[in-house]
Amino acid sequence: MKKNLLFSILVGFMLLLAACGGEDNSTENDATDNTDTETTEQTEASGESTEAEINNDVVMTLTNFDFDKEEYVVQSGEEVTITLVNEEGNHGISIDELDVNIQGEGEAVFVPEEPGEYVIYCNVFCGDGHEEMTATIVVL
């Protein structure tokens, strides 16, 4: 008898919680989804990048075994300035295909002609995570 009563109370409590759970925001979510779709369509129609903002004045802030971003996006045919800042540890960068080489803090200026994705890597040995210290520069 006690088991049946306890079971009934438990089921009733679960039904009460289920009835009180979450609000229906479907109209709010639908409006947000429509706005996002319209923005994406407008961005694609204008030819702008939807994933990352193009910035030809790049500041890379490096810490031990990490770049501040995984990906940097620049425009081909235009001058690009990369400024390297070491926030933690001693690092440098190289981008072999673009002839970029900075050891320690500094700056490099170049004009990338060929669109594509290029690997950026730390060129100053900085410890056990050095081999994984990479990022990508995307030239549009």
C-alpha cells in the first residue's frame, strides 16, 4: 500500500514538473530564424564573408602554445600587415608560402596574390606544445 502511494506521488510530481517546464517560444524563435536567414542571404548576395571578418591589419597575440585565433582572414591583392605580440612566452611566426617570417615580436608587410588557406606556425621553439602551435590565414 505504501509503495503504491509513494509511486502515485512520484508520478504526480513528475507530471507537475513536466507541465511547468519551459515556455513555448516558437513565435520568438521563428522571428529570430527569419532574421538570421535574411541576414545570411543579404551577406551572401553582397559577396561578403559570412564566417569571419576580413582584416588586413592583423594583430596576432600569442601565448604559450596558442594563437589568439584559429583563423585570420585577409584580402588578396591588398597590402597585409601582421603585428606579432608575445603575451606569454617567446614565439615567432612563419607562413612559408607567403614568405612571412617574424622571430619574436615584430611586424611583417606583404601582398598575398593567390587566394587560399595557408598554415601559420610558431618558428621559435617554445616548449612541449610547440609542434601543435598553428593557425590558418585565409586569403580571399
